[in-house]
Amino acid sequence: MAQITIDTLKSFLWSAAENLRGQIDAAGYKEYIFPLLFFKRISDVYDEQYAAFVAEGGEEYAEMQAMELPIRIPDGEHWQDVRQVTENVGQRLVEAFIAIEQANPARENDGRMIGGLEGIFGPKDGWTNKSKMPDRIITSIIEDFSRYNLSLSSCPADEMGQAYEYLVGKFADDAGNTAQEFYTNRTVVELMAEILQPQPDESIYDPTCGSGGMLIKSLDYLRNHGKEWKGVHVFGQEVNGLTSAIARMNLYLNGVEDFSIACGDTLRNPAFLDGSHLRTFDIVLANPPYSIKEWDRAAFENDKWGRNFLGTPPQGRADYAFIQHILASMDEKNGRCAILLPHGVLFREEEQEIRKKMIEADLLEAVIGIGPNLFFNATMEACIYICRSNKPVERKNKIMFINAVKEVTRRNGESFLEEQHIQKIVDAYNGYVDVENFCSVVDIAQIEKNEYNLNVSLYAHINPVERQILDIETAISEWNVQHSMVMQNINSLNDLIV
């Protein structure tokens, strides 16, 4: 089999997914394509490693060495074994998935469970539902994947990781709003990683990790800066079972083996504990679900892990419950976090007292206002909280406000941060001085005078937009964006009234 380029890999993966169009909803593609991609990848890597052992010491030697591989494929459960089946293909796939999961348990180290394939292939019921996934559809997709060798030599981990992220984005785009918990704008995540600057041997945690993109980007920061990344301890928790499985696949396919991903509700049952306390981490980064209304407020009010140290958020807004969980999860000496949040957390009156206590505790180091359309399938503006458990002396009792709403590019219906946008924001944060029309360092006393309102535009002003003459198509497009934002704000106000 020929080596595969990244463009060819992306093209064939999406083509395989499109075999499902009309058979199942777009939101369900990931339930089938990701497990098959992972199964094919680990089978091809296993073959490659086994062949190397044979070349080194013969079949007997290879059999012994194969038992020590990071991922083991039991006899009879390889991709090629399943490929030979022509009837009840879905059932045969499920049998192989279960056998592989059972053959690769997580290992315990330092009080945490690392890696492991238990449940990694996600829900199994859909594969055996022939009305939903008939043999001909599954066989067609298997044959599509069989056209290419996905071993490490044919497809290195960085290329596989890029293709996986591409597929995550494509699935999110095709599925619409149903993918919101699954995908965070990767250019915003890159900005967050550049600000936090992960270091070798640090721990990184995402309490609402989705498909694992934030954890991957944090490790990419180390790779891109030529630093050792394999010693970093990676932790994540995700409430959706399939999405947490996808996160684990994502990490494996990006060459990461030292990770702990838990499935569960972070507010109700935080997975990472140190005795009777939350486990703490050097870096926490997250994009929590926005303003959820259905959560156990009563339990949080009497939280046994002490996460309500700033107060209990209103029932209709759980944002500051997640924020407090994150703050409580930072290492007391070196902990730092970046949290992507809806704009309303900056000024909503119902959360004023919580904001006051957070500001007075001197945990908030910077607030970055970013432009519209950077939340997936949402026109709203967003913000990023940057916090530290132990701020440098020169930054104590101060907060930097960066007004980066103009630092965004929109192209082909997609909004993103370009490299110069990210660098401008990072430089401003690192400099921590006023920059006209962009950022301002503000004493906490001034924020108190504004009744603890953190709206970025109160502190960091930008020049008014210059008058532009737009062509009719651009004007209509811009009007649609603004109209959508207005309607979203109206809906938010209605929620408050109700």
C-alpha cells in the first residue's frame, strides 16, 4: 500500500463518512467513523511493530515482544479478521471491539488510571441494528478504510492527529448545534495554550474536555516550541460517553499514552480527587457548557469539596459553578487557567457578588474579549478568563483587559484567529502594560467603583469602526450576523425575565 498524504487522508475519511449520508443523521457520523478509524489505525500499527520484531529476532521473539506493546490486538480480532466477514458484520465488529477493550486495561500509577481501552469504541448497539447499519453499508466503509495503510511509517502521528482534528471539525460543521459540546474553535484554543505556556513535567487538566482538543493543543505548544512533551500528565473529564471515548482515541492517535480521561458529570462527581480534596493541577483550561439551567444547585450549595467558596450561582446560570471548580483545581503555588466563556459572565447582575469575591481574592489576572462567531455555530461574542493562584507581585491587585474583538478573520463562513491576531494578544498579555486602543491594566479599586462589572469595553477602548462602503452581498451577510446576535440577546433577556 502506498504512503498517504495528509490531504488524501482527509479526503478519504470524509468520503467514508459520506457513505452514511441518508442512512443516519449527520450528528451520528462520529459514532461509526471514529471507532473504525481507530480500529484500522491500531491494527496497522500492530502489524508494523510485529513485522519489526520478526525482522529483529524471528516469530517466537515477536510473539513475546507483542505482549508488551502499548496496544495489543488479540488473535482473531484484527481488522483483517473482521474484513473477511460478509454476514452479520456489525456483530462481528462489536465482538472485536469488546475483545480489544478487554485486552487493554488501564494501568494504575500515582493514584490515577492511565490509558486503557475500556469503552473506547463507544456505544455498540448501533452496529447490530441492521435497519440502521445494514451489512452492505458497514462493508462498504470497511473497504474504503482498507484502501490505505494507516501505520506509523505511512501516516505519522502528527498527520493522523491533523486528520482526526479535521474530521472533528467537519462532523461538528455538518451536525450543526448538536456538536457544541464536541468542538471548540481550535484557533482560540491555540491562543489559550500560548498564554498558559505549558512546561515539561507539568500537569494539564480540562474538566469539560469534549473531544480532547484543548489537551492536544496544550501538548502541541510544547512540540512546536521544541520542548519535551511526553512527561506531561494529561487529565480530562467529559459527561458524554461517546465524546469522552473520542477524546481518548484523539490522544492515542496523536501519540499520547500518558493520560487519564474520565466519563462523568464534573459538577456532580469530579473524577480526580486527592483524598477528601480535589486534585490540583498546574494548568487548567476549559470551555464549559454555556449557562446551563439543569444542574444540582442544592448539592453545590453544600459542596463537600468546597468549590462554592465564592458563592452559589443562580439555578439558571451554572457558569460560575464551573469557574469555581476550575479555580479550586489549580495548584496553589503554580496553578493557572484559561476559561472560554460567554460574554454575560462579565456583567450579569445576578452573579455580581460572586464576581466581587473572585476579584477580591485576586485570582483573576486578565480578561480577553474576543470577536463574534468564534463560539461554534453561535454569533455571540466571547471572553477568556486568565487566572493564577499566585500572581506575580507586579500584577497583584490588578487585572488586564484586552479588547480583541477586532482580532478575527471571517472567510468562507468561518471565523478564526490568524497567527498575527494570536501573537498580538499574547504579546499584550506578556507585556502587561497599557496599549492604546487595545488593552489596559486596571487597579481593582477602579473595578470596585464600576460595581465589579468586568465588561472589557469599560476599561479597554477601541477606535470606532470607520465607515465602510460594502457591496450588497457583504452588507446582507453582515446584517444577518448582527440580526442573529440581537435575537440571541433578546432570548437571553427573556430567559432572565422568566
